[in-house]
Amino acid sequence: MSQTTSTDLRVSVIQDTLSWHDPVGNRARYDMYLETLNTGDTDLIVLPEMFSTGFSMQPRDAYETMDGDTVAWMREGAKALDAVITGSLIMRLDENGKERFVNRMIWAQPDGGLQHYDKRHLFRYAGEHKHFEAGNKRVVVQHKGWRIALFVCYDLRFPVFSRNRDDYDLALYVANWPDARQFAWDSLLVARAIENQCYVVASNRLGNNPLGNSFSGGSVILDFMGQGLREFADEAVMHTQSLDKQAIEAFRKDFPASLDSDAFTLDLGAN
């Protein structure tokens, strides 16, 4: 294994099956991977979309809360391993007596802090827009000198939203992307890396759900030219990859395509 530098970011992607509406069982499954890590082995651990339940349109039967067991589990793991843990959950919010549900990507930090991104593009084909509210903020977080953009599944199909405005180095996509559309997944991830001159890390799931969908994984770690640093097949696995900050900075300086990009403002509106 090559030696890392202080500017490198070590990212661990976990790809496995999910048990339907079973947060306890899913946390136990991921614990088996996390227990193989020692404190300081990695900087960032990436789990799939709705990793505690599977991609469900029954939020009242499967929701989490920000003070609930799964968020607490993420915070505890992040502190123990001195690494961020991220992935999305079905989240119930109660604001001014009004109940609403979002597909929320949690960013659990080693210091106990939490940040989040609420999925902007809801998957109409599966009726997600009927059960969840769309987020209205694009979120870029900071970690160890890296700027990291957070995206969830269907966001991948919308390049304007994913557009790098010289504000991120790494794009994260967490997903429950079925194998019926695997070619789109594979192709669009490469496109996002190339057009945004960024690393792309994507975590997808394996297995089947009761709705008749099957999932073949295809999680990837891509460099800023769209080339695979690690490409997962349909295997249950955790892999840790070091991303080179100096390499991406040198590439952007040598090939400054962003200077020729079109200027525009993205108006997300309000929900």
C-alpha cells in the first residue's frame, strides 16, 4: 500500500445487502465491517441510501429521528474510529406540530457534530415525491482540508445540481440504485467525475427488496478523470482508498476547464 500524505483523504466504502425495515439488523451488519477498523484507519466511511431500512415508500413504518438510535449509532462509531460516517435515512421531522418526512443524508463527525443534506430530487417513478419532501439546499461540507459535496441517488441524473462551482473536490453519492438501470449508474458516475474534475465516491447496495427490485452494487471510487481507483462488482465488501489532494490540484491547474464554464445561478426555491 502506498504511503499517504497529510493532504490525502482515506475513504472507506461499504457495499452489502440490506434487511427490509430492520434498523437493528442493518446496524449489526455494518458493525461487522466497522469492527475490523482501528481508530485512525480511515477518515470517512460511506454507507448507502436509506441504509437502515432499504428504499421504502412507507416512512411512517420505518422512520428515524435525529435523536434516535441510528443517528446515535453513527455518532458513536464516528467518535470511536475518529472518522466521519455518512449515509441516508428516512427521517421524520416535527416542526410547529406538522409532521413531514425527508430522505436525509447524515454527516456524523468524530467530535459529535452533525450536518445533513435532504435529498433534492425525489424519485417520481417510485412515488417518492408522494411521501417525502424535497430538500432545497445544496450542501458542501469540509473535512480534513477537503470540500465534499453530498448527493443522494436520483440526484445523479441532474448535472446542473451536481455542477462543481469550484467549491468541491469530492462528490459523494449514496444510493439504492437497482440493476435494471445499472448502465445509467455506471455511465453517469463517470460523467460527473469528468465534467466536474472531481473525485467521485458512490455507495450502492446489494440484494433484493419486497418490491421486486434487485441490486447489483457497482459502488465505485473514481478519480477526477473518471478512471476507476476501485470498482466494486456484486460483492459484499468494504474497501478503503486514499485520495490524493495534490494530484487533483495539479490536474486542475494544468487543465483549467472550469475557467471556460458557463456562469449561471441555480435557484432551488423553497418548499
